[in-house]
Amino acid sequence: MTQRRTYTALAALTLSLLAAAPAQAAPPPGDRHYVDCSAREAGDGSVRHPWTSLAEANAHPYGPGDRLLFKRGTTCTGTLSPQGSGSAAHPFTVSDYGHAAGRAVIDGNGAHDAVLLADSQYLRLTRLEITNAAAPGTERNGVRLRLADFGAARGITLDHLSIHDVRGGDFKTLTGSSAVHIAVEGTTVPSWYDGLEIHHNDIRDVDREGIYFKSRFSKRDLVGNQQDPNAYPGAWTPSLNVRIHHNTLTSLAGDGIKIDTTSGARIDHNRLDGFQLRSQAANAGIWTFNTDDTLIDHNEVSGGGNAKDGMSFDADGASRGTVFQYNLSHDNTGGFLLICPYSGAKTLDTVVRYNISVDDGARLIQNCWGPILNTQIHNNTFVNRKVRPGFLVQDDAGSPATTQHELSIRNNIFVGEGTGGYAFKNPTPGLSFSHNLFHGIAMTRPDPGGVDADPLLRPDLRLGAGSPALSAGTLIADNGGRDWFGNAVSATAVPNIGAYEGPGLPS
């Protein structure tokens, strides 16, 4: 009996210990598939026997947690178009493997797309080099994202890519030509991206677009007849939670970053150097079309190549609630800012605050024909030392009786060194000025609403002690809370004029 009781007690103890022990976590789902396009013998996709072509990689269906990996130091030619999606917890990842110094390269070799990600979600593309230079002048892309009657595509990330020498034609369409092309096609099922992030990519030497969005589901009253309703018939269905940040874009034939049919997108901390360099059409640095509530902040834009637009920033047709703040614009032939509804569209509720513009040319601000409603340009600093813009404002609205402008320019510093420039072209009654500072500029019609005095700008564009711009502005509701330099901006105290809100500093 004693021995039996002992066995019973031991069994009970064992069961209790097993019950108390934490269950081991199940291994994450997904498989690894390897591609080495330099390998000579066909393989099964394992690390020891990798696939040897894009065709093999494209033929396999992928799911949550899968990884498709390309060997560093090798080049695969053609179009990479993997099929499948991951999940929110376990995305499908396309990346590299190995320890070679050079990246894994996908060379489109003149194909329409070097990488095509169609009807996928929860996917990450990272750490590859992508090029597409052969047969220049035709429609093509580096990376193209495409939806067609899909619905919501969630959780897509493009990061740490090197995309270069994408030699497309001088046109922009629903299907190309761009380094990164994001398109919503289809005709029956409204489709959009939700949670699209494009960050830390190096994009250079591209004809024509850097990062470009377009959607067929973009029809609304605000856009007017700016788009052909037969080509873009779907009701406005914006992409959501889009963020484009910390990218470098260099030497672009046309536009830098253009977004379309988005709501609440953010474009921040990008460096754009050299755009509108090889195109016969109009192009700008960073701009919006048919969007709501876009935040464009902490970007540096330079090198706009000519004055056919060629300015850093543009709130274009059907843009509503666009905010440009804390950006640095310099050495752009076309100027700083374009507000451009045209063709029956409207542009409204644009805010341009606490930016710095240095040696931007042609015109600092240009307005197109069409309704420009509730636009506020305030607390920016414009300095021209090498380049003399012809116009402070170039207003192309035509007859004031056929348009409507509500555009206020307040608390800005305009400094010109030398002589000439800074005229007004066709100012309309809706254009108003107050509390600006002009130095080295003879302003006439309309009344610029400010003072002509040396603002005592330091080399870093902060205000020197005794500056007439100190506490000389007018209060602006909803001022953003910070200046270009990160100083707090009071909601109740009279602000400085210009992009610096702080005390006067020693020269």
C-alpha cells in the first residue's frame, strides 16, 4: 500500500508539473526559398540547391512567413513577379542572402517592370538593387505595385532598395514610367492601399518619375473635368496610411514624388536633388493631386532643372488640406511653390508654414487658373543671393471675374541681394498681404503689407539681436506649434516674422 501510494503521488506530481510548465511556442510559419542566377545546375530552391532563374521564383506560390531570397553579388535578368501574400503577423519577404560585397541585382533588361507586385498584401521588398536600362524610351518601371479589382491591399513595405537607371519614356501614365510606380487599375471593385510605407531607398538616374501614384478609382466633384471620366470612372477611393520617408532621389527626368488619390498621407525626411532635368513636359519636386490631408514636412528639395513648373512643391488639382512645413528648398530654377487647380478642379485649405527657400528662381509662388480657396502662406523665410526671381507671385488666374482666390501671405521674410526681380504678375483681388518683411526689394502693387528693413539674418537664417522681425508678426490660428528650427510657437504671443521663432541672437 505504501509503494502504491508513492506511485500515485509521483504520478499526480508529474501531471501537476506538466500542467504548470509553459507550452512551447509554435514555430513561425513560412519557408525560405533561395535564388542564385549564377548557379549552373537547376535546383529546388534550397540554400544548397537554389533556383537559378526568375521564372522559377515566379512560378512558386507564397504565403505567410515565406522568404524569397536572392544571392548577393549575382544578377537575375527579366521581371520578378512573385505570387502570393503574407499576413499581418507574418509578412511575405523578398530580400537577399549571403555575404558578398555587392547587392543582389534584378535587371529588367528593357522589360516593362523589373519587379511587379500585383494583387498582393502584407509583403516587404527590401535590400535589393533594381535597374532597367535596356531599350530606353519605352514605358517601364523599376518597381510597380498594381491592384486590379482587389479591394484593400494592406501592409506593404518597400525599403532599403537601390533603384537606378530606369530609362523610360517622357510620359506619365497609369502603368509607367517610374522608379517606384503605385497604380490602382480595374473597373468593378474599388481598390486601395492601406499601410503602404516607402522608406530609406536610394533612387537615382530615372526617366521619368521618381515615386508616382495613380488610381482609376478617383472620381469626385472636387476634381472637376481634370481627368477623363471614361479612363478614371471609379468613385474616389483613397489609399490610407501612406508614408514616404527618408528616401534619397537624384537625377530624375521628371517629377520627384507625386501622390494621387490618398487620404492622410505623409511625405517626410526625403532628400530630392535634381528633377525636371530631361523632360519636355511640366514637372515638380513633391506634389499632390486629388488628395486629402497630406502632410509634407522636413524634406530638402533642390536642383529643379527648368521653369516649366520646376518648383519644389505643388498643391495641384483637387488637393484639399495639404500642409507644407519645415522643408528646405534651394536652387530650383522654377521656384518654391505652385498652387494649381485648373480645368474645373479646386484646390483648397492649403497651408505653407515655417519653410526656408534659398536661391529659388523664376517665381517664388505661382497660382494657376481655377478656384484656390483658403490658402495660407505664413512664417516662411525666402532669401535670394545668387538667383533673382522675376516674380514674387505669378498669378495666372486670368480675369478675376472668372476665378476665385482666397490666398493670404503673412509673416514672411523676403530678402533680395542685388537689383531687379520680385514683381507681381496679374494679382487678383483674393491675394492679400500683411506683416511681411521685404529687404532689398522694391514692392509696388498690390500693397505688400509690411516693412522694408534689414532682418539681420545670421548665416544660419536665425534672427540677429535687434532684428525688426522680432515679435513683429500677426497671430495665426493653428500655427503648427513649432518653427523650422524646432522652437515652440506660442498660440497667444505675437510671433516673429519668418521661419525662426526665438530670441535675437548675437551676430
